[in-house]
Amino acid sequence: MHRQLPRVGRTQSWRWLAMLVLVPAVLSTAGMIWPGAAIEETLTRRSEEILTESRISFTGVEVRGRDVRLSGIPAGRRSEAKAKLEEVPGVRTVNTVTTDDSAGGTMSVIPRGRQLAVFGLVPDEATKDRLLGEIRARRDGREVVDAVLIARGAVLPADPGLVAEVMAGVPAETADTVSMYWWSDTLMLTGPVIDEETVVELRSVMHDLLPAEIRLEDRTWQARLGETATFGAEAFQESVSTVLADGGGLRFAAGSTRLTAAGAEVLNRLAGLLRVAPGMPVVLESHAPEGESELAGARAEAVRAQLLDQGVSGSLVTMRSSPDIADDSDVDVVDVQIG
């Protein structure tokens, strides 16, 4: 007597056949995925190590396959960071991306007599310590006033070492008069310079120190007779007026309390400047068509609220409305007066 084996129907046959085909495929796919994840982890770790060893600050390293994407690399060091990571075995491409500088991306070094006031936003305590340490190492006996704030996600517009190197490279004749404002890929110098020869020297030094990625905006001027070495409201007004003029002003849509896209961008740049000059009163003069005083007031309040949100001291910002103006005036802007 023998036991009859169960018959394998057509459905069961297909199941066995499917298993024979799918199982090796799944194992093969897993073999491809797991090493891929290990490669990404290795490249991420190695990239972060190289950037740290090179003292290049960053906010993110993202690896997809063998392609590396960097974010938050300071202006002036992106080419260097890219070149270093392209030499890492296994890396195929390296791309750097620019972050929105409204979350940071602005800083300045302002001389006040024998003091250097340093303002800006940094992402963490370590970055702050390095920035101030680099500057103190080259301060030439001057006291460094710490006005640096920590804000998560903030990005320095330039590497701390470059900031300190540029500061130290400023000719002695201008060290107590010229202020440095950094934002995005731009360095702006502003303040009185003693004579034309010193102006030429200053520009030459900056040309030698700054990488091609950073644009120099020279707003210095030859000092007038009796002009003090302090960075006063008149000089700062010139800087603010330049930012407003270059971007088309703090412009609103007709009849609206909402800034245009260009106006919002100007406000971000303006906030970066105002954050680095504490103690200077700011007057917002809002315009609107004749008879629309409420609209003028609402526009000024909208600008003030956004400035406060971006770290500008509210005690320094006052408002003034001017609804009754000539028909040919620009009624959709808010002017900014310093002092």
C-alpha cells in the first residue's frame, strides 16, 4: 500500500514558478540596495570629515548614489569645497547650492574707536566661537564686541577665516573708519577714507584677498575736512539708500498692504543692514494716495513687523505716514530714514 502524493494543480505550479523567479530577483535587488546605502553613508561621512578638516562650514551634505549636494557653503569657498570632494574615491559629481540669505547670510564688522563690533547670525555656538576667535587673532589690540546671535539654519555669507583675513588686510589708515557689510556673495565697504592714495590701496588689497565668487561693492568716500572716524548716521543712510535704490524700494502693490516680490527682497537686505547697526533710530515714512491715511499707516506697520521678525530692535523703529502728497509722487513705497 502506498500513499498517493497530492497533485499539484496549475495554480500551485504557477506559484512555485513565481517563487523560483521572484526570490532570486528580490535577493539580487536587495544586494544592489544595501551596498548602495552603505556607499551613500560612507560618502556622506567622508565628505563631512573633509569639510570639517578643511574648516569649511556647511549646513548640509546630501548624497544620492554617488552624487553629492552641498548647502550652506560660505561664498568664496564653494569652489574649494567642490574640488576637495571631487577627489574623494567613489564621488561622481559635486554640486553646491545657495540658500536663502533671509535666514541669515548677513554679518558685519564695524569699527568704533578702538573697538570692533561684530554683528550677524550664525547656526551654532561652534561657528560663533570660530568666527570671533579668527577675528580676535587679528584684532591688532582692539577690543572685539560680541553682537553675534545664534539662529538655527543661519548661514554665514563668508568663511570666518576669510572675514578675519579681509579685516586684517584693511590699510591702517582706514582701519578705524571703514566698516564691512557682508551678505550673500557681496562684501560692501563703506566709510570715510583719508585720501585717494589710500582708496587705491584699499581696493588693491581687497582685489588680492577676495575670491572671484565674492563681489566687492566699494561705497567708501574721501573724508571731508574735520570728519570724524566714527561710522555715523549719515554714512549709514547712504548704505540704506543704496540698498533701496538698487532693488526698487520697499514697494507695495497698488492699494495693497502686501509688498511685491521685489519689495520683499529689498526688505530682507534692509533687515540685514539694520541688524548690524544697533542704536541708530529708523523712521519708516509710508506713502499712499491722498486721503488713504489708513493704507499708509498699515504699510508702515507691515514693514515694521517684518523688520522686527528678522531681528531688528523694535525700540528703534518708528513710523510716519504721508498720505497727502503730490499726484506725481510714488505712492506705493515706504521710505527709510536713519537718525
